[in-house]
Amino acid sequence: MSGSVRKVILWSTLVAVICVGRNPIAAASPPTQVPNSSPSAVFQGFVVLTQPVKVKIAYGETVLPAGMKLPVVSSDATSIRVKYMGELQTIPIAATRFEDSEPPDDAPSEIPPIVPTKPAAAPSTTAGTQLQVSLQPGYDSRMQGGDISIRELQLLLSSHCSEGVDLSGAGTKIYNGVTYLMDSEQAATNLGLAHSVPSRVPVAAPGFPKSSMYYVGYDGAFEGHFNRIYLVTDTANKVVAIQFVDEHPKGRWKSAAALAAATWSTYNFINARMRASDTARVQAVSKRQGNTIVIDTQVYQRVRTRVGRTNVDRYEEQENAKLLIPIPFARILLHCAQIGLSKT
């Protein structure tokens, strides 16, 4: 090779090296960095709610409780987009705190307060899993009518607890070995009802979670005079309340004066029974026993008799009920009542 040709090759190589050195990005662009101030920064992790947040769902609205962990999709300066029940929800950033650590592989990335599920014979007993009430989406959406019963239920419960979506309380004692969120078949066994023939009926009572409640009814003799017991359950057949009913009281009467202050209307909340006329009187009272609220109701029918020239009114008891509601479920009922009575 001649000396002139060799010089030309060397000179061309030198120029190429200089050009590459002066323009490295043109050769290989580095990945685009998303600054922290980006209006839609991606955050790989989870947030924990520091306060309740109301969100819209397919069937209405629900409240995500404080302490709930949700996977983050993206965030900006004021809000965070998270996944809840397979849908994206935007929540205020001020209502959350970030949590970098991811849950174990076998833990759900989302722990909803309401777990829509088909009725099951027994709840999951996986170690570390906290039992929660199972209700349908839209359980707290407004129902048509029933304002009187909702208001009366609210009055009877509100003096003993406040409203909210309470996920805790599994194991709270209700009655004679039956606890909150116990499987209904186990509860029946504990009450000596296992050999009876139960009937499972949907509960469509004002103030109760919509399309989410059932009762399993048993006939028998309870507490000396009740002839029927209802185990009120959620969609997974877990007990959330108990009601006793005496459908045929014997020989119990009251005077008109004794019932002058009996101005209630609902005398059986589970079966949504209300007095039909002004000739009936309803008494209702509530009290707290431990972590359970007890609501006692009685309905009386007027019987008019003539004594000499005077009409005398007496009231004969027609039915009485005793409803046992654990505090965690009472809080959910108050939450449903508040929405049911709202005008928006």
C-alpha cells in the first residue's frame, strides 16, 4: 500500500472517532428518566389509607376504610391511582401513606373491606387470614322506601356506638357459644340446632346491607317463651346477628295508659314487620351487653270491651322479638342507615 493511501485511511479513522466522541447520544440514547415532579409518576409499591375514602363502584359507592392497603398504578402531586376490585380508582394523596415493601406472594395485593363472594359452607381458615364480613358490591346503596324502619334502627343503635365500616370484631360473643362471623352450621351445632331442618331466606330489611343478608330460621323453644330463632348471616354464611321471636305470646296484656308512650312502628327488623294501624302499639328499647346491642320489641293490638256503659281498651301482645347485634355489625348498619336517609 502506498504511503499516500495509508495517510488517507488513518485520517478518515481519526475523523470518525472524533465525531463519535462529540455526539454519544446519537449512537445510543439512554433510557428516559421520569423526574419526581412528573404529573404522572409511576410508583411501584403500595399505599395504606390513613383515613376512610369514598369511591364509586359498579353498583354505587362504597367506603374504603383506614388501614386498607392498595397497589399503586401511578400518582401525581395531589392524587394516587390505585387498583381496587379490578378497577382504577383515584384517591387524594393526603389520605394515604406510601409503603415500599411488597406483601408476600400468597397475600392479596388488595384487601377490600367488602369481599363479594358466593355463599360458602365454611370460611377460610388459612393461617394469618383475618376473617371479614362478606357483602355484595353496592351493599350500602340507597333502598327505595323503608325510611321509618331505617330511622328507628338508627335511633336504637346510635346511643351505643358510632357508624362506620368496621372490619374487626371476628369472635365477638353474641349468644351462648355463638360468635361474630362464626360459620352458621357451627353456630347451629353450638346451639343444639344441628338436627333441625333450617330454611335459608334472603333478608330485604330497610337499613340492612343490600342484597347481602340471609337468615337461617329454626323452630324450637328458646329462653322460655320464644318459638323461633334466626341466625342472620352474610353472603358467606357467617353469623352477623341473632334474633329470637315469640310469635304467639300467651296472656300478656297492657293498659292504654301503660302504652301511651309506645310510638314506634317497627316490631321485627329482620322480617321488616311494622304495625298496620293505629289500633296497634309498638314498644322498643335497646341496651348494650358487653360488645353486643340487644333490641327488644313488642307489638300490642287493641281489644275494646264494654264494662257497663263504658268502653275499656286493653292491649294484647301479638308478637315480641329480641335482636342481638354485635358492635362491629351495628356500626355497618349505622353506616347503611346514614346513606339510606341521605337525600343526595
